[in-house]
Amino acid sequence: MSLLNYTLRIADSSLILAQRISGWCSKGPTLEEDIALSNIALDLFGQANGFLEYASKLDGNKTPDQLAFNRNEREFFNLQITEQENGNFADTIVRQFFFSTYSFLFYTELSKSTDETLAALSVKSLKEVKYHLQHSKSWMLRLGDGTEESKQKTQDALQYFWQFTGELFEMDEVDIEMSKSGIGVGNSELKTNWDKMVNEVINQSTLERPVDAYMQTGSKKGLHTECLGHLLSEMQYLPRAYPNAKW
Amino acid sequence: MNEQKFQEKIDLERKIEPKDWMPEEYRSHLIRQISQHAHSEIIGMQPEGNWISRAPSLRAKMILLAKVQDEAGHGLYLYSACETLGISREELVQQLHDGKAKYSSIFNYPTLSWADMGAVGWLVDGAAIVNQVSLQRTSYGPYSRGMVKICKEESFHQRQGYEIMAEMAKGTPEQKEMAQDALNRFWWPSIMMFGPQDSDSPRTGNAMKWKIKRQFNDELRQKFIDQTVGQVKVIGLEIPDPDLKWNEERGHYDFGKMNWDEFWSVVNGNGPCNIQRLDHHKKAHSEGEWVRKAARSYSNKQEIINA
Ligand SMILES: [Fe+2]
Ligand SMILES: [Fe+2]
């Protein structure tokens, strides 16, 4: 049961962020960037699909699609940062940068999992996440050290998304159990490296690291910000409206 | 002299390359045609983009997103091909925004149900392929090579669209109704994608002589109809044309009268989504302005540092 829950958390973060990023399609600041963002979304949908297939096997009852399209808000365990709206391009980049830095560290550890499926899925995800991290880093530099306007927008985005970074390193009883048994990752131990990597890019981008203040929490218990309900009602509309249909 | 050599080359089926001499009219005809084609790929992202967030399965979502992303790639190739004729992408986008350049009118129709993702992939990409296969033999090298690349991806799009339609046609009664409704709405605009009947098409003359265009609109349209009728039958839907029937003598399907008044009215701005599509593009472009500026400013600074 813990393993299923643990797998769903990973799957949900990829799925929800992919759904968000795919909203950029046809709206990118350049054609090249439109394509790059769709690539990231496609990678994340692919990752979500892999983890959901495993979750479906563990569950023994629901298909991957049912897991994606038939669960309610309180049954989703994605990190709250992933459900936040796209905002402007700087918001999307900062969200991606925080999350990809975290994912990079997380999958590096999870690749060593004693659970073979999780390990294999992580190896594959890690390859893609390296590219996502590279992409968001290069934009952090360009936006931070670009114009006054881009600097301000990026600083504002750092400020906004900071409150969602506490969750990345939280550990509840499921995490502790998974970590102890060698299946999962000790998330709290990722923080030192995450701070180091994030500080380095923030400095290079001539931006300022926000001061730690109130941190959001709750996704491990299925508690979310108001953003998620709207995202799900759109994403799940067809399978919910036509429960007997196959597509 | 130049002109004669140019024509000889064309008659020998040699490709014209960017550095070769070409009549100004050939150049401007190509710019108009290739840019219209590029804009169509880009504006065409919107009607399908409209359903990415609501695709009904993970697989459907990935296929659709990858498809729309392909169209962005097609737009890129074509803008690059057009740039070889001495005009920049920014100028081309400006022409689009000013209403001086057109895009295919089919994208001014709304996508109202998931079945429309089937209809668009199957019929709109299907019609585009018939046209583009013919354009693989166009006389301008970069355009011709672009078409070869693009055609490979388009045939995937068409198959995927047909698959959606087939799945819905054999699904619940509601799904079948959606499928038929999508076919009803997209059939006529799709067959009008090939452009006016040749008897009414004033520009065909030089385009044929210069082998920019290789086949007549009516020929291409007939080819598309002939190949699609069978596909419709297989999945048990009906083409919304009571006059459609096999003509043994011609070896082709006869079909009903197209509504050219509607066609021209949509081309000239009065379609259901004309304003929306252009506004969407303008908005994305202007919201991206500060990002492009930041990227330019950053790369200028880097150049100074590295100098
Ligand atoms: Fe295309
Ligand atoms: Fe296509």
C-alpha cells in the first residue's frame, strides 16, 4: 500500500506538471521555444505514464488511464508546485528550474532503488530531466541577466514559487518507510545539494535568493491549492462525461 | 537571356537554388506561397491545440501534443525555406498580423468535439498530403526538400486522425453522432482546401509554367475525394453529399456543388474563428516580446564579455 502511494506521488507530479506545460503549445515566445516546451511536456507525460503503469499493477484494479482521469482532488498526491498556473514565461521557467533541480537529485537517488521497476523508470526519467534542467538553467541566466524587465519578472517568480519548495524535502511515514527499506529516497537529505545548485544559478543569474518564510504543505495527504481542481475538471472532462466510451 | 536559361533549367526538371538567378515574379510568387504554407502550419496548431488539455487518455494526449508540435516544426522548416528568398521570419509574421499574408482557411473553423481531432487529422492533414506530395516536385529546391521532410510526418497524422474517427464511429451512440457531426462540418471545407476550380483560378498560368505548382486544383481534389470515399465507408459514416456517386465512365467519383460564396467569405475574414486565430497569434507574439528582448540582451552582453 505504501509502495502504491509512493509511486502515485511520483506519477502525479509528472502528470500534473506535464498538463500545465502543455498549455504553452501555440503560445511560446518563439517557435523554437514552443517546440522545446512541448518536448518537456511530452517527456513528463511519458514519465507519468510509466509510473502510472506501475501503480496500476500494484493497485491490481485500475488502469493507468483510470488512475489519471477518475481520481478526485483529494486522491492526487502531486507536489503543489506542479499544479501552479503557468503565469508568464518567467513563472514557468522558475517553476521548472526548482522542480527539475529537485527531480535531478531525486531520480539520481531513486535509480539505486532496491525496487527494480522504480530504478529502471528513474534511469529513463533522469536522462530527460537532465535536459529539462539544462533548459531551465539557460533561461534563468538569460532572463535574470537580460533586461530590467526580465530580471524583475524572474525575481517575482522566485518569490512566488519559493513557498512551494518546502514540500520537496518533507518526509512523512510513507517516505520514512520507503527510505528505510531501500526502495525510496530520503528526501530531507536532498536539500543541501538542492540549495547549492539553486544558489549557484541564482547568483550567476544576478538574482536574489528569497528569504525563507511560510512554506505550503499538504500534497502528501492529498491537500492542494485551488489550482488543482480546475486543472482536473478540464483534464478529466471527457472520460467523466462519457463513462462508457472508449477513445 | 537569363529568363530563357531559367526556363530551360525548369523544363529539364532541375531545381532552382537560392543563389540562382530567378525572375522577380517567381521569387514573389514563392514567398507568397511558402509563407502562406508556413502560416497555415502555425495557425493550424490552434484548432487542435484546443483539445490538448482535454484529450481523453494519456496515449491520446501524447499523440495529439506530438502532432501539434510537429506542425510547429513544419512551420519552422517553411519559414527557413522562405528566408532563403531574402525575407526574414519577422517580416513574414508582420505580414500575417497585418492581414497581408493569408493562411489556409480551414483553420478558421472551430473544433467542437473530440471527434474533430479525428476529422482534422484524417481530412485536413489528408488533403494537405495530397497537395504536398505533388509539391515535392516543385521547382524551388528548398521548398521541394521541405515538402519531402514534411510529408513523412503528415502521413502519421492522417493515420492517427483516422484511428480516432474509426474508434468513435464504432463506439457508443453518442460517440458515433460526434463522429458523423465532425465529418459533416469538415467535409466541404476540406475539399475546398485545394482552392478554387481551375476555371476560376487566375494565378495558375505562370505557376504551372515555372513548375511551382505541378497539378491542377481540380485534379488534386478529385484524387483526395476518390481515396477518401472508401475510408468513410469502412468505418460506417456518411459523406454529407447526396450527389456523390461513382462515375464508371470517368473512373472517378462525381460530387456535388461546393459553396464558393462561403469559401471566399471565410478567406476574406468572415469565418467563425478568423478574428480569434489571428488574435491568439498576436497575443502570444506580443507577450513573448520581453522574453525575446531578454535573450537578445543577454547574448549581446555575452559577446562583449567573450570578445
Ligand atoms: Fe504540417
Ligand atoms: Fe500535420
